[in-house]
Amino acid sequence: MEPIIHVVVGARGGQGTSTVAAVLAVLASARSRTILVSRDPAASRAILGVPALDRTGRLTEVSPRLFVAGDDTVAESEEDTTVIVDDTRLGAQREPWPAPDTAWRWLVLRGPCYVALEAAVAGGWNPHGVILLREPKRALRAVDVAQVLDVPVVAEVPFSHEVSRSIDAGTLLGWAHRLAAFRGLAQLVAPGLHPAYREARHSARPC
């Protein structure tokens, strides 16, 4: 079985792409062996709360089923694996790996910010969907993003101080599956997997 590849790209810098990629990797690792491919593996390990001991492209074990790598060829050769590629921002993606027809392509957009949305239009990239990091009191909405880019908003991650505190405290690895803000991301890589999400959906059902 070939790897399942998810490529995560930001509309521009500062969109939260590396955090989204790290969270997707944590969630996917609950179900399968997962490799987070990053141009800056030390930074990725820091987001996950793991000491950044070096800055090489070596495959580093973060947990029993989660690894961080800075070398595409390591991830490309693995089977029965989920690969999350933190591909920075539009205009700076890796080429030609991974091939567009073998990967899920997700565009990360924060706000929705008009400038980032304009960059996404100008970037000419064709994602399967948008992951929206939703901030309060923005004029644009998810429906506006979907209409402008002509692709669905597949997940909305609401602004949450819990996420920032978790990263600062180095607890994201253990708490990602418990944070309500990440429910939409879980559906992309591990739908219906985590008990916390199933319980939340059950409690929301009408009596």
C-alpha cells in the first residue's frame, strides 16, 4: 500500500501552516505510522514539544508512530504510512515531489484575511480544499473563501487560546486529540477516531 500524502501550503507567510501540519500529523499517528516532512524539522519538533537536538534531515521518532523528517526521499519510500508535508507557502513549494495526482492538497488561510485570499488567487495553485484558521470579527466568511477560490472549506479551526498555550507548554502532542478546535482537522486524516470527538457529537444530539 502506497503512502497517503497530505500536502499543506499556506496562502502566504504567517498563516499557521506549520502548526496545522503538525496537528494533522499527530491526529493521523493515532491511526497509522505517520511522517511529518518539514523544511525545518527542528521547528516542527519544537511545535510538538520535542527537544530540537539537531537540524539534519534524519528521520526522528517523536512517538511510537510519529516521525519528523527533513528529507522527502525518506517519506517517499515508506509504505503503509501517512505523510504530512509542511510545504510552507505558495510560491515556495517543493517541486516536483510529491506529484499532484498522488497527494491531497490543502491550502491554509488565516482570518479570512483579504490579503491572504488575494495571494491565494494570484498563486494559481489548485488545492482540494481550504483549511481556514478562523479569527473573530473578520469581515470575510468561509463561504466567501469558497466562492472566490472555487474550492470547499474542508475544515475551520477557530481561534483558541488553548492552542497557543498548548504549544507554549509543549503539550500539543498529548492534547491535540482533546482540543475541540481540531475536530475539523481530525476528519481529514482520522475521521471518527478519537473518543473525545465521538462523545462531543453524541452529547450534541437532540433528546
